[in-house]
Amino acid sequence: MKYMLLIYSAESSWSTAEWNACVAKSTGVCQEMAEKGQFISAAPLFPAASGATVRVRNGQQLVTTGPFAETTEQLGGYYLIDVPNLDEAISIAARLPPAARGTVEIRPVFELSSLPPDREEHPEDSSATDTAKYMFLCYDNEQHWAAAGKDAHLNAMQKAVELTHELDSKGMYIKASPLHPSSMATSVRVRNERRLVTDGPFAETREVLGGFYLLRAKSRAELLAYAVRHPGVFVGSVEIRQVFDPHETPTADPCEIVSFRNFPFTADEIFAAYSDPKKLARWWGPEGFRNTFETFDFCEGGEWKFVMHGPDGKDYQNLSYFRKVSRNCIELEHQSPPWFNMTMTLTELPGFQTRLVWRMKFESESVRDRIAQLTEGCNDQNFDRLTEVLNEKR
């Protein structure tokens, strides 16, 4: 039987080191399940604050930032497994690190033959199509459907199935399923090495998770148009959360140089190290370089002009213009030879981490290859210098 294991914990309770250790141990459990043919899929989710919750009331669409419910423990990830019985699912749940700090809720999956076939999940899909994985977490008002009657509930389920087929026709569908009622939920916790198993969901709320869609899209905004059409949003809600692949590597097109690193710092801390010219001058560039800033107008259309002094005594003139400036994305156009467009994105990850991705796009593949040969390892040195500046604050 298929089960969904829902991982709930307080997001603030995990340090970066603890979260990385949790991912490593959980990956080991997944590998063991895969060897036994029990594993279907699993992933952490981006922090709850990065999601969006969709409701429709009296014909009006209500979209709010954040999770559907403000609770101390938030849904932080999921596992889909196929095991013979509930006892086996409980045994697996108790071995997962979050059970010792939060709650693992076990929900049996309600299998529908009318759903589209599951798509295989390939890591290269996101790089090939510039998309990411998201979940629709469909929260139901079970009391409403009980009062509405069986026919009304079946009609709503049919509309939800039709939506999956539309998403499938657009290549956005991966898998989906309703879950059995919350009365069939089992919650597992481990405290002081003792396994605590209780009947029912981890939290008593009016709206309970009734099903999920796993989708691929270019952005959360692209999915909003579909979320508002889900039949559950008229009496419940749909929460959109991005799925995080800790092993996913950003890839480049032939004209790009892409570098990235997961930093144990918040996006605000990294953004502050860039927006402050005194700090930026200290870490910008490879090891051994220093900078003299002439202008630094940190806003869209602003000019950034500086001299980079090399360890060999040579000076390098740099002129750039900022095209986009926000907490999560900085884009500039480098006007000095060689021309390139640079985009720096900051993505908050679980465990108080932030992924910084640098994309340098050149005019041609040949220019990109020439620069890549000259600057091999330089961006990593730049990241090292940034880390040193960030560590000073702590």
C-alpha cells in the first residue's frame, strides 16, 4: 500500500549543520527503501514563508503569502513509499531524523485509476526547461464535504482529476493523488529514544491535507492560474510550495559561466554584504585582488564604476550598470571588455542556508570559453572571500 509521510517540525529548530546531517541520514533511509522496492519519491520543501495559499470566497480570489495555517511546526518535506502495511510505514517514519524533533504524519494514499500516469522524475528536467518542481497541497474542509453529500464530493474529485489531465497535456504534471481522510492518519514522534505513536493528524485544524499534486513549472506565478480552479479552493485552500532538491546543480547554456554555492547565512546577510560598498570592495574578485570604487549607485539603472587592482600590479577598469536590484536577484550589465550580463540569485533553503547562483552570459560561446580558461577557480575564490566577510559579523 502507498503512504505519504508528511514531515512537520519547527523550521527555526534546525541549524545548518543539523539540517545537512538530517538530509544525509534521510537519504540513507531512502536508499535502503529503494533497494527493497519501497521508495517512490521524497524531497524537502522550501520554507513555509516562501509559499502562497489560494482561496476563493464569494467569487473573489484570495492569495496570501505563506502557509495555509500558522502553526509552530510547519510541513517541511514529504516521502511517498510503498510498503505492505501501516506497521512498516511506522517503522520507517520512526527512523527519520525529524521524528526526534517534530512529527511524522502517515497518511494512506487513495489511488485513482482516472489520474494521468505518473511521469518519471529526472534531475536534468529542470535544467533543460528552466523549470522547478512545486507541490499543490490541497487542504479540505472535511465537514463541508460530509454535509454536502457523496455526489457533491465525487463531482469535486472529478473536476480535480480533469485539472490534472489539463496540466499533463501541458507537460507540467508529475504525479498526484488524494489522501484517505484524516481519521486514518497516524502521527509518529520519537522522544528520548522512545517511539510515540498516536492516531490522528499532527494538528487539529478545520482544514486538513486532502491530497497533493507534484508539478513542474517555470514559477509559482504560473501555477496560480491553475490553483484558483481547483474545486477545493471554494471551501478549503491550495498551498503552493516549491520542492527543494539539495543535489540539483544549476546548469548553463553554451554562452554562460555558472557558479553556485550554498552559504550558511541568510539571504539578508548576503544581500547586505553586496549592497554595502565598503564590504563589497573587500570581497569582490578573486584572491589577491583589491578594489577602488569610483561610483556605486545600487539601484536599477545605477552605475558601478571601479578599478580592480591585480596582485601583479596591473589595474583593470570596470564599468557596469544595474538592471535589476532586489533582495533575491541582482542583475547587471558589464560594459567593459569583455561584455557580459551577470545575474546573481539568492534562494533561501531549509536550515538557514541560502543558495547563491552566479550566471555570466557572454556574447558568444567562443568568448565564454576564452574567459572560462582564464578565470578557472576565480568564482570559488570570490565565494571564499565573501564567506570571510560574512563570518566577521558572527
